[in-house]
Amino acid sequence: MTPAEVNRRGELFAVGGVLLTAAGWGSMVPLTTVLLANLPPFLLAAIRYSLAAPVLAILVAVLEEGAVLPRHLPWWRILMLGGFGVAGFGACYTFGVSFSGPIAAAAILATGPVVAALLDWMILRRRVSRRAVLPIMLTVAGGLLVAFGQAEAGNSAHGGEALLVLALVCWTWYSLKAQAWLAPLGIGQLRLTMVTSAAAGFWLWGLFGVTTALGLQPPPLAWPSPSDLAILCYLIVVPTAICIALWNLGAARLGVTIAMAILNLSPVFAVLLSIAIGIQPTRLQLAGGALTLMGVAWLQFRGKRARPSPLVDATGELR
């Protein structure tokens, strides 16, 4: 197999990983809503990230070489990534949705590729090529149509929009800095996800303790039912552990801006899930899904030359 074929195979694997991430995160919102009926937001987030770490440790032991937890890791930077990046995103997203409504939240999160492009330029001085601008704009427009195509109420602004923008900044910063700080040390993407998830759990348990002590959120209303526990296990293993690892690999391989554009398929997968359970999408949502698919396909077949040089090679190792 030629180096070009190996590179293309690695690129396709990264795209497939981000697509699976979009599907997993698209299913996360409705399932999280079910659990929030009985569990406080910070408790739910703390459980997800702290229990995702041992799941990832098992995957690291099976799939990556060396000790599961190497010595001399830059723990201060790992705590920053887990705190300001992952936990910061979770906190800002949770309260942003609660103060803005699901439709406004979906609309703002659909602008993720634009935020990623700006931060990519500000932090790494990398610009998006003109060839990729139009397909990225198509994915943003499609995400906005899917969001505003929802028939239910909840589209008005209530002050949480700034928190949602900050959530995007936190996640994009994490995606860029995790590769800049940890990948050059030879830390694989699974191990990188494991240590930053554990750090996020540490911060979120602290936030849960402080907010509960101050009376800012109630204690759990009831012990989770068997169905709630099944949903929680799914959220821990798939959207949190596996999908974040696939996201980190995709962001390293494709660049955060391109990966964010593909991630805009998340609301499309949410619409497909709604169809599966008997909820019919609106025409605007169908049109938005078609635009997003067009943008992602365009990025694959016409915008691939515009991507920045990947930080890892086709096997997931540092270039």
C-alpha cells in the first residue's frame, strides 16, 4: 500500500469516527433530558466523565502499547484541559440550554465551525482555504435550518446565548490544545481522552459539591430506575468515552474546523431518531439536513486539499 493510500485510509477512518461521534452526540440530548428529571446536571455530568475514564482505561490496555497511565504526565495541563475545556463546556452548555431553550441552543451550536475557524487562526495561525469556506457555510446553514425548523416553542432568547458561545469556545480550545500539548508527547488519542475525562470528572464532582452545599441545585430526587441506569450506561460508554476519543482522533487528523463541520450532522441524526420514534420532521428540518449532508460531502470530495496538515498519521501516531 502506497503512502498516499495509507494517508487516504487514515483520513476516511477519521471522517467515519467524527460521523459516529455526530450520531452518538445527536442521541445524547433527548436521553440526557430523560435523566435530568431525577438527577442534578452537575451530578449527571460528574458520573458520566468519571466513569468514562475506567472504560477508556480498558480500551487503552487492549488497544495501545505501554502502561495505561505513564509516568511524568503533565498533570497541570491535563487539569486545565479537563477543567476549562471539558468541564467548562459541560457547565456552560448545561446552563446555556436552561437559560435559552433547546432551539436557540441548537442554532448557536450549529455555528461551531465558524468558532473553530476563528480559534484555529487565533491560536495556531491556520486559515481555512477558500475551497473549504462554502461547504463549511453550507453545514452551518443546514444546522440553523434544522434548529429553527423545530415546531415547538422555546426559540426566544433568555440570556443563555453567551454561555453557549462560551461553551463552543471551551470545546474548541480543548480540541486544539489537547493535540498541541499532549499529542507531541506521544500520548495516543485514547489515553489522551482517558486522562482529560478523569480530570473533567474531578472538576465536575467539585462543582456538584459546591453548588449543592450552596443550595443552587437540589440533591437527587430519586434513585434511578433500571431504564435510567441503562440510559446512563449508554451515555457513559458511547457518547462520553468512545465518541470523545473518536472526536479527538478526528480533530487531530482532519483539523478542528473540518471536524466541527462534519459534527453539524448531529441534529440530522437527532431528527432521524425522532422519525424512528414516530415524530415527523418539518420541511425546514429536512432541507437543513440536506444542506448539511451536501456541505459534508463537498468537504470530502472537493475541500480535502484545504485541510491543515494533520497532527497524527494514519495509524493515530504523532507525525
